[in-house]
Amino acid sequence: KRSAAEPGDVPSSSIATRDELIEYLDGILDELNCGNGQYGLPCPDDKAYQDNLSELEYMWTVLKAEIYGYRAGTTSGETLVSRSEDYFEQANVTVFAADDYSAQKTQSLLAVCVVMLAIMLLTWAFIFWAGSRKMLSLESTNKELSDLTRRDPLTGAYHLDAFKEEAQRLLDEGKGVKYAV
């Protein structure tokens, strides 16, 4: 699709006058070319994007020469329209390449976030498990120690106060049950 028109084929008389259309389209290309435009878009470090952008820059140089040629009456309208359509098709391909790159980076970042979240959740689960295990161990030890303080070390029988408490608990729990001492 390359033309015989080369980048330097722009008439010098056309350059002297300010051309808003050319400046506008130059601005779009500058924006796509690593944020040199008014929006400061980041430059994707992606080979497909860079290849598409290089092709777009070349096509713009050729199209610009065609615009000046059309204005000078040396290029037909059909040629200009055809080159314009090709240029805007390439512009779409370039933007989609940047979008694909952005989507890949977003997916990578999302995967890293998910992994970090999983690690964090596992860490908290381990801390919770270890803490609850320690608490259960302490509770069991506390019950054993409490029970040891209520019993006679030689016989293992309850002391009188502990016996009365335990007997009252059994009587309260088992209404109608008969006990013998």
C-alpha cells in the first residue's frame, strides 16, 4: 500500500500557511506516539504497538502528501479517500494493539493481586488457627489446674467445699435422680 509519494514531497507553499486539519491529525499521531499530545498517554512497551505505530506514521506522511496534492489538484479524490480509509484502518489497529497491551497488563496485575490476597488470607488463617489452638490448650490446662486445686492430692477426692459444689450441680442437673454417698 506504499505510494510513490515520499515524506519530503509536501509543497513548501502549503507548509507556510497554518493548516488546522493537518495540525489536528498531527496531534492525534503525537498522542499515540508515546503521549506527546495534550492527554499525555503512556507509551506501551509492546512490539506490536510500536510496529503498528511506525506503519501509521509512514502512512500519515504519505497521506499528508496526498492531501497537499489534492489541494494542488495533482491527486484525485478517490486516491485521497482510499489512502484516508487505509490510514484510519491502521489507526484503529494501532489503538487496538495498545488496548490489547493494556488488557494483558491489567490481567497480569489482577493475577498478582489475587495471589497476594490468597497469601494474605492464608497467613491470617494460620494466625487464627495457631491462636485458637493455643487458646484451647490454655483453656484445657486451666481446667486441669482448677480441678487439681479442688481435689486432695493423695486420694484425688474433692475437698469439702468442692464436693458440696459438685454435689449441688449434680442434684440441679438430675431432678428426680437418686444418688448415694
